Amino acid sequence: MMHGVRQDLRYALRSLYRHRVFALTAILTLGLGIGANIAIFSAVNGVLLRPLPYPDPDRILTVWGHHASIGRETASLPDFLDWRKARSFSGMAAWTSATFTVTGSDEPQVVSGALVTPDYFRVLGAPVPAGRDFRDDEARGAARVVVLSQGYWERAYGGRPDVVGRRITLGGVPYTIVGAGARGLALPAEVDVWTPLQTDTTLGRRSDFLQVIGRLAPGATPETARVELTTIARRLEAEYPETNAGWGVELIGLQERIVGEIRPALLVFLGAVGLVLLIACANVANLMLVRVAARERELTIRAALGASKKRLVRQLLTESVLLALAGGLLGLGLAAWGVGALRALEPGTLPRVEEVGLDARALAFALTLSVTTGLLFGVVPAIRALGVDLRGGLAEGGRALSGTRSATRTRAGLVLAEVALASVLLVGAALLLRSFVGLTRVDPGVAVEGILTARVTLPRSRYDDPARQVAFADALLDRARALPGVSSAALGTGAPVDGGLPYWAFAMGGVEQPPPEVVQDAVIYQASPEYFHTFALPLIRGRLFDAGDRADRAPVAIVSQGLAQRYWPGRDPLGSRITFDDPTDSAAAWMTVVGVVGDVRQDGAVSPAYPQIYVPFAQDASRAIVVSLRTARNPLALAGPLKQALEGVDPSLAFSQVTTMEQRVAGTLARPRVNALLLGAFAATALLLAALGIYGVIAYSVVQRTRELGIRVALGASAEAVLGMVMRQGLTPVLIGLVVGLGAAAIGSRVLRSLLYGVSGTDLAAYAVVAAFLTAVAAAASYLPARRAARSDPVKALRAE
């Protein structure tokens, strides 16, 4: 047996070497399809399949508050402290993102960070290689300590172990480094430093800002944990009806929390590259059929010399598998490039991107896929080889297989399958492209051109007083306005398109208050008077803020048009009062609505505008500030001068997230853009392969019918008649495949539903464009060989026979 296999391998290698053009064509076609599959599988493996780098990661859950009217929500500190009493968890931790300004070096540097409860590292099961993590007393202010991430430890300190015990100044406050080298912590991502979250502070039950994780206790299940936390939530609802009415708890696995949003897209891409590979297999199968036909006399002679049908089939399958393995090697090289391209295409939008690579599992997948592919595209030619007729093959000089209707139908069937598969991919790409184009045309509600934004966080140690925050803001704005080329300067707690802004519950005066279980909230912006002019935010009614809206004047507010229509339907909101406090409290601070402005899509085009309330920064200052400059020039040219302006006000501070509004808006479209680009690339590849397959089949058919076509021309058939006949016969399987493919696309479009925005999965325009385009490509691929047939010389054709 092994001797026969070795003989088959040697013979296959010699045969493929003799027909190098065929072999290279097949290898390139397969390499393209296999490489795309390996690249996408590497992403699926790294993001979805590989377990998180913690002990028993499937026992780590994220814990959320949940309300029927607003859905999932972060937790407040008081609620978290009650939740962690649940016995279903061996530990529960909370965290919130933060930024810190590191001083003490040549110039201030902004680093990303997180405030975490002391058991954060222990709940995850993530050790701190150098030093230790946090003690419980450090969450009560016993000491200011910090743990460095692996990346920041290496960048700032060269990974030296003697960093433990040293001091680092964060926000003007000295911290002691107690640990370094923490890595692989998925929540939050891209963190440089961790500091203890102070749990002894007084915060309200609805000050929701914490993300919570918990590790199940031995023997506990997610269901038992859900039941226990729900019981705790009902008790809190009874004890604090004003704040906790209607609030429950939702549990989500940690891995699902990290990768849940990207899973549909990755699975769609995996299915798409699978279709591309099937089309490549159909193309190579057609090539193999042609080659089997050309080798008919060889196969007949081998059969006459005693080779069994089984041996002939094994020989052909050996050649197929060798081609597929060579294509797999090429595919590995293409996949290595594709993984790098995927990382570049998905900056910040692909979770766990650092774990995407060609590991042992990806290599095993490549080998399995290559062998399976070889068998897949080799089985049809091998079955055709079973039709070798010893006497017919020798007598007819090689027509026994190639000229049969069965062979013609097989090739036409493969073309039909290619067109159907390509149609599915093209429809998906067209839908995603229409969706993305639609998103780019959505008006965010504000001007985005010519605006630079930059964030600065004031340290609590020196800017805890609102008066100091306002003084800093005034000084920075004065310098920013004076910069050359600046036509307008403003500041606020966020830019208009800035997801992650706080939602505050509010109450209205003079109306019956909603029941406690009904949440009435809005996105809050604290803004300077120039904010609305800088972003060209239209005034609908009333007035904007002015220089007189200071802390010593009556509190005022501006609301968005959507909020006004929702809460004051058919009425004028100007003069109405709202408060963020308990409206039954005599000390509640009431604000008068003085203006209504247009709606802003604060989370970008993918989400509708949420109700918004604006309050003057001078009346409700904050340590988190975003400075915005408007200019007729390139806004990025203002980054350097703005940095100098900040140094003139406080040289210990630094900006982060220095970007243009156009970049901000583009960032909200990053994932839809990548989805459309990737599926479009796969669809284009499928279209190219299908066009080549159509061309190859018709061209081969013309060669096989040389005598017939010559006779038709000799009997008086015009060139136009021959051209039309060949094109009709070539386009018939194409049109059938198109109908089948469009039907399959309509059925399968449901899997794209979560990736589409404002476009139906059965959008007729997309289907019509795909049908017209694919028909045109197929007609072009059919025309070239058909034209050659129409120009054939009957004398030469008959003489060739």
C-alpha cells in the first residue's frame, strides 16, 4: 500500500511539473481561497474561540443593573457594595476608567488608567508579576498606591524589577508603585495604571458609573447567582423606592461581554471566505475536468495495461491533494499578510486583537482545510475518470469523456454554483455598502469640518474647588481664542459626538412626577457660551448661554428639541424648571429652561439622538474638560499652539485625545466601514473567480466544438448567429445561478441584520444592481470566446479535425 502511495506521489509530481501552467493557475486560485479562510479563522480563533487568559474564565460574570425603560446600565457604588454580599460569588470587584497626568519627567504625559476595588486582580485570577496587588485598607485611603501594566512598565521603566517601591506622581499627587507587569486584563483594555477605588465615599444609589465582575463560588451556577442577586435587588427596591424602583440585575459572561458585539461580523466573514473557497474549488474542479479530458488517452492506456479504476481515481485525488497542499502553503503566506492587514483595518474596534495570529490551531486548520479542499475539488474529476471506456477511448482518440453531454452538464453545473455563491456574496457586500453610505450621510446635528478637540483632566488635588475649575477654563479659553487662525473657541465636558457621556435623571417642575420605576434621564453637557456657535448647533427657540450665566446668577439650562418634544409635547418649554435633585427636597437646585437647540447624535450615526440637557460650565464646573477650536485652516495645525496655551495656564497638565471632529465622526463609523470593506473584498474576489470560471468553461467548449462550429459556418451560419448561440449557451447556467443565488441571498440576509443600519436585508436596489452587474460581467466573460468562435475559419476547423 505504502509503495503504491509513493508511486502515486512521484507520478503526480512529475505530471504537475510537466503541466506547470495548469499547476500554477490552480495553486494561485486555491492559495487565494485558503489564505482568506486561514486569516479569518485566525481572527475567530483569537477573538471568539481562545479562552480568556484567566483561571476558569467561564466562571467570571459581568454584573449590570437593568431597568425595563433603559435596559442594561452600570452600577452605583452603594448597589455594588450590597451585591457583593451574595454568597454565589467567591469574589466581586468593580472598576471605572480614568486618565492621569504623570509629572516629574521632562514634560507631562497623559496615561490611561482604572480605579479598581482591591480584589479586582484576585477575582480575575490575574497575578501581578512584580510586587503585589492592592490591600483592602488601601480602598479606604490608607495609602496612595498604584500597579503598573506590563506595557507601561516596559515603556517608562524598561521593565526593571526595582521599580516596586518607587514613587510616581499622578495628577500632582505622589503614589507608591506596589506592583508592575500586570497584563492580559481585558477590562478595561489599554490600561497603563491601576489605583484603588475609594469605597468609603458617599455616593447616591443612582450614581451609576461602575462596571462589575464576579467569580462564581464553587458549586454556584449563573442561574443561582441570578436568583440571589434578583432577591437582593427586590430588597433594595423595597428599602429605597425613590432610587431603586424598577431596577433589577443582569448577568453576562465575561467573554460574551468582550466579544459579543463583534461575533456576528466575524461569523459572517467566516461564512463569506468559505463561499470564496467553494468558488475557487469549482474553478479548479473545472480545470481538472479539462485536464482529465486531455489525459483521456493516457488514462485509457493505463487502464488497458491493468490499472484498476480505483488506482486511477487515487492517482487523480493524489494530484488534487498535492495542489491543495501547495495552495495551502501559499495561503499561509497570504494569511500572515491578511492578519496584519486585519489588525490595521480594525484599530480599537476588534477586541483581543493582540491574540490574533497564526498559532498551532491556525496551522492545524490550514492543514485540515488544504486536504479537505483537495478532496473536494478532486472528487468530481475523479468520478468522471470512472467513465473511462477502454475500447471507446482508444478508438475515438480522446472523445470518450470530453465530448459527452454529461461532461458538459457537469461543467455548466459548476459555473451555475460559482455564480450562485458569488451572487450571495455580492448581495451581502452591496447591502453593507449601502448601509455604510447611508450612515455617512446621516447629519450628526453639528458642524464637523475645521474643528479640533482636545481633552484635559484637572487633578483633584489642586482643582477640587469649582471656582478654580472655572478660573482655569476662563484662562485657557482666553489663550485659545487668541491663537492665530482660531475663529471660535469653546469648552465643555465633552464634544458633541462623544459617546460615554453621563446620563442624569431629572425632574420637571409644575407637573405630576412620574412613578419611581419610570426613569426620566438625559445626556448632560456642561458647556461654555461659545459652545453652540463653535459647533454650529442651531438655536430653535429662546436664547443661548451668555457671559452673565455665572455661579452668582440664577441657574439656567438649554434642552434639545427631542427632549422638548418628548416631555413638553405641544407646549413651549421656555420658562419651565428642571432639576437633577429630588424634586420633593426643599433644597433642590432648580434650573430654568431658556433655550431649545437641535438634536445631536452623541454616539454617532449608528444611534439615534438621545435627549440632551446643556448647563453653563460656569454654573456647574467639572474637572473633565474638552477644548474645541474652530478654524478655516487645517485644524490639526492648531495642536501645537493649543499645547503651548495649556502650558501657559498650567505647565503640569497635558492634553489627550487631540483629534478633529471629522476623525471623531469617522471613528463612530469604523466598524461599519471595515465590515463593508472586508465583505466587499471577498465579494470582488468571488466575482473575479466566477468570471474566470465562466470564461474558461466557454473557451474550452468552443475548442471542443471546433468541428461543429466550422460546419455551421460552412453551411451558411452568420458570425452573429454563431456569436449569439455560443453566448446563449454560456449565459444559460449563469442566469439560472443568478436566480438561485439571489434567492439564497434573500433567505440568508437575516444573518446580516445586526450589521445593517437603515437598510433592509431585501433591499431591491441592492439586488437589482447585483443582478445587472453580475450579468454584465458574465456577458463580458462569455463574449471573448464567443467572438473567437464566430470568427473561426471553417476550412481550418475541418482540416484540424
